[in-house]
Amino acid sequence: MNVLEAIGGGVTRGLAYVGGLTIQFWSGLCASPRVLPVVGNRGRWRTAMQQMAAIGVDAVPMVGLMSVCAGFILAMQTGSELRRWGALQYVMDVVAVGFTRELGPLLTAIVVSGRSGSAFSAEIGTMVVTSEIDALRTMGLSPTEFVLAPKYVAAMITIPCLTILSNAFGILAGAAFMYISTKITLAMYLRYVANSIDLHDVVTGVLKSIVFATIIVNVGCMEGFRTRGGPDAVGRSATSAVVWSTYLVILADVFFTAIFYLVHKS
């Protein structure tokens, strides 16, 4: 195989993967109303609630710890440089804007991808290996509605909430650094933060988190549906789900950051 064949094959496989994700995303989106309360199936909504607890509530400690560490590191690194120029107060701007626009959504997506994306793939992969997915089709039940849609609805609700919590933890870590460095009070720090960010920054981060949630759920479920073989294939699918979802999340982050930058610049 020459270089051109290798490149062409990689591009073809990548396009086929994205095409499969797009088809699955549309199927899951169409099935989502049947998961909602009142208008949907009560059993599906109960499953979605369980997924919300698994995706959101159980991830709060890890998201909080990572955000606090990242916020303190960001404040220390920027503070060490800004201190030379007597501009230590700008640490608050860097931490507040950096988390609301970028670090909050990205850290949350990485945590959820590692925790829940792999769990989605392992769960569905096990169902495929044990022929439970085939049994659902035999009973006339859609695997997309039964398995994917509750996870998608749960992620669309919980991941933006986790992103907001991540922003809060990161900003409060910056407050701890500023208190240690300059003895600035929390009330004064929060006033500086409120003047540094605006609604556009928060909305940008929430929109990113919605896109990241869509990527994580669809990649995790697709890798699970594509599982072929025995129990060892389940592990490979879980690993592939984490790798692909993290990779696509970072690509989407670059894409949307560039768009928001160009729009804001113009």
C-alpha cells in the first residue's frame, strides 16, 4: 500500500464514521420526544432520570476537583507573569473569561467522555454481544429509542449544568489564589468577575457544552452498536469511544472557538 492509498483509505473511513454519526444523531433526535415526560413514554423518562444521575450527579466530585485544580494553576501561572508588570488584578479577568468561554466546557466534556462515554459503549457493546439488541428488534422495539434517546436527553440536560458548576469551581479557585496573594475579599473578587464577563461568554460556553454532549453520547453509543466479537471487543469499544469522543470534542472546540472569535472580532 502506497502513501496515497493510505491517505485515501483514512479519509474514506473518517468520512464514513462522520456519516454514521450524523445518521445516528438524526435518529436519536427524532426519538428524543418519546423520552420526555408527559408527552413521551413514562418508562423511558424514568430511564433518562437514572442516566441524569449517572452522567451528572456522580460526575460532580470529579468535575469540581479538576476545575478547582485547573483554576488555581491558571491563576498561579498568569499571576507569576502579571506580577512583574504590576497587573496582578488581571488574573481575575483571565480566570473568569477563560473558564466561562473555554476551560469549563472542555474540562467537563473530557470528564464525561472518560466516565460516561466509555460506560455507554461498554453497556451497549455488552447488549450486542449477548444479543439483547437483536432481541429488542425482534420484539419490535427500536434500540435507538430504547437505549440511545434516554442517554441523549440526560446528557443534554446535565452536561450544561456541569459546565456551569465547573465555571463556578474554577472561578472560586481563582478567588482563593487572589486572597492568598493580595488578601482581596471574596465579595470584591466577585465584583471584579462580574465586570469581566458578560452574558455572551456564558452563552458561548453553554452552546459548546451542548455540542460536546451530542458528540460524547453519539460516539459512545455508536461504538457500542459496532461491537463485534466476544467480551474483549467490549473493552476495545470502550477505549475507542473515549479516544474518538475526546478527539472530536477538541476539534469541535477549535471550530467553534474560531467562529466565535471571528464573529466577535467583526
